[in-house]
Amino acid sequence: MKKKFTISKINVIRAILFALIIAVMAVIFALSAQNSAESSGTSGGVTELLLSLFGIGKGNMSEAEFTKLEGFIRSAAHFSGFAVLAFFVCLLLSTYKFTGARKLAFSVIFTSFYAITDEVHQFFVPGRACELSDWLVDTAGALTGAAAVLLIIFIKKKIKEKKSKA
């Protein structure tokens, strides 16, 4: 007797999350592959865009202030990119029977390891560097992203418990 192939809802969700993980990793890789001039252009452009959203022109600040803000934006991008990656990894793990601690640990370890490979990759890109501080920011982002998933799951369970008691 032939077994009929069916696609379950959970497998579709897993496939989507896996694709999102690969997409985020690809974006991180592409941004890390930019040489220093391209990377500075990207950071500067994003910084100018954010300033314009608040009605502030680049001319309203000194070059030193702009450079400092650009560095902050760059760190925020590192933090955010790796937070999103860990968020999706933790969501994917949540579709399996893992404890919260294991989901958190594996998500952070996986994402932190990818951050190490990202820094090593940048070492070989002209004008870029392999920096411990970037890895630390990336890992902090990973911890935040994975913890956010666990917090959402916890809140969802509490709401469900409250509704079932009512």
C-alpha cells in the first residue's frame, strides 16, 4: 500500500521559517561583503534618511557628530540583524519539542557562531575588519531576539490559561 504524501501546516511553517533564516543570513553576508567605501555609503545613507525622518539635515551637525551617529546606526544594524536571525531560529525550534532553555541556548549559539563567521568574512573584504566589539553586539542582538520569542510564547500561554479558567 502506497503512503499518500501530505503537507502539514507545521511543515509549511517550518519551511517558511527556514527560508527566512536563509534570507536573513544572505542579507547579512551581502552587507558584510561590501568594501569599506560601499559600507560607509550604506551607513551614511541610512543615517541621512533617519535624520531626514526627524526633520534634521546633515548640515545641522558637525562631521564628528554625524560620524558618531553613523557608528551608532551601524551598531544598531548589527544588533538588529542578528536579533532577527535568532528570532527566526528560535521560532523554528519552537515548532519542535525543545525546552525554553534549549531553544534560547541553541538560537544564541547558532547565531553567535554565524556572527563569528561574519566577522572572519569581513577580515577578507578590502577596508573591513574582524572586530570583537561587533561580535559582542551581534551576540547581544541574538540573545534579545531569542528571548523575545520565549517572552511571546510565555505571554501567549498565560493568556490561554486565563481564558480557559474564565
